[in-house]
Amino acid sequence: MTNVALVEAAAALRELAAALVDHEADEETLAAVADAARTLADRVSTGPRLDRAARMSALATTERTPEVAALPERPVGGLTNPTAVPMVVHRAGDRGVVAEVVIDSLFQGGEGRAHGGIVAGLFDDITGHVVTMLGVPAVTGRLSVAYRAPTPTDVPVVFRAWVMQKGDRRILIEAEARHGDTVTATAEAVFVVVDDQRFVRHIPQAR
């Protein structure tokens, strides 16, 4: 279960980051922000490190729910990651997923338009949720994105992903981003099935 207080803390930090990006502050204010951030970082870091290996293993035994279980601290769409675009992914049948996200100004390229890199990152994240839903240990082998129209910021954008082909070694997943009736981008991802112990081996042990 996601820690509600942690979600709120991440949301507050995201608001602070957006304020820094969108506004000009005087040096005194910026110095105060830096001092407070460092003090809080030191305070938080006294707690135990997360055991990502155990958390990833637990995902495989999560009961079937409308939401697709995923690590909340993941770097692109994690609810508890203040540098991410918060994304809650739901099942859409047995072979697909869907999520409605609001990409704020932290991630804009041109005015009012999401940066292409964050759109690609969200595609990687949501196609990975399809793999999680399938219960197959796999990693991204290839991701291609076609940008068809600007993906707007500060309004709901719906991301969908679904399985096209599933083999013993590779899984082909397609996806789209849509604002209203406009498809702003599409993607094709190939995931390579791996030994589930590979995830454990690549996670550094906590000190």
C-alpha cells in the first residue's frame, strides 16, 4: 500500500520545483530554499534505505485489482517521486492498460507543450505496466515514438498501451497518447523476456 504521507510530500516538492521553474525569485528566497532542502534531505536520509529487490518481488504476488501494481518511486510516473509525472495505471481488459495524466510545466519544451523526452518516458513507463500486468519479467529492448501533434501541458492526456504480440522471448506493445479527439503521439515497444533474477542482481545492496 502506498504511503499517503509520502505521496503528499512528493506532491509538495513537485509544487516547489514547478514554482522554481515558473517564477523568478530573489537571492534571499533561493538561499532559504536551498538551506531548507539540504536540511530536510539530511533528515530524510537518516531513515533505512528501500529494499527495491524485495519490493519488485512482491509485485509478482499482488492480487488482481483495477490498478496495475508498480513501484511508486519509479522515475517517470511514480506517485512518490517528486521528479516524476504522477501516473496511476488501470487495467483495460486483459491485454491493455490506460492512464490519465496531467503533464505540468516542469516538463514543457515549447510553451504549453510537453517535452518530447517526457512523452517518450511516459510511453516507456506505461508499456512497462503492460508487462507487469502480464506477470512476465522483461526489459525494454526497443522503443520508437512518433510525434503527431503537440502533447499539451496542464490538461488531462490519456495514455493507452496494449499487447500486439506475445512470444516466448519478445513482447510487442503499442501505445498512444490522446488529448480529446487528437492523438498526439504513438509508440511501439519491444520488451525482451529475461530471468527474473536479473532484476535482483542489478540492485545494489543497502549499506
